[in-house]
Amino acid sequence: LHAHLIPPCPHGNLVGISGRKWLARQILPADERAAIERHLGLINQVNEALTVVEADTAVHALQDPTIRRLMTLPRLDVTVAASVAAAIGDIRRFSDPQKLVAYLGLHRGRRHRAQACNDHLAHA
């Protein structure tokens, strides 16, 4: 697209519905149009495969009470909840919540704040 001086897609997602409509309106040589269509076809195939994998994951993951409990948190769908549960493993290995938070790297302690300040200065 850039080689033909076509401006960037004004839509957030070039391969989304509105992005594809915009892409279809662009004037391109036949060979490049065919290449784009092949790429979009591959993206469609990957999306279809992901849909099947996500459905299969959901069926198995929803049998786990830990994952169902995690899904009560805002913005945690089944995929994220399963990923969090897999990353944590057996929660009983953490003697208290702070150890879990530290394991996940979510606590910004004194050392982390100092590092963030140093990082800021390094980028100035």
C-alpha cells in the first residue's frame, strides 16, 4: 500500500470489517490485489482455527473451579483466567497473598520504584 502512496488505513484494524471494506476500495495492481486476498484468506483460516481452540479451551477450563472463580474478576475471560491459573499453579505453595503478588511481579516495592526513577532518567 505504501509503495502506491496509499495513506494508512483510517480504521483501527485493517483486517476488521471496516478495514477490509476500505482495503477493497483501494486501487492496486491485480497481482498485489491477489496477494492481499491470499493473506486475508490465511488470516481467516487462522481466526477459524483459533475459534475452535478457544471453544475447546473453554469447555475444559470451565470445569476447573479455580478458573470459574477467577472469571468473577472484571475483564477476565476464560482464556485469561486459564492463563493466570496456569502461571500460578497450586496456590497453596504461597504462604500469603504478598508472596503471590511478588511472584507475579505486581508489587512495586522500594527497589522497583528506584529502578523506575533510574529508567526515567536514562530515557531523558
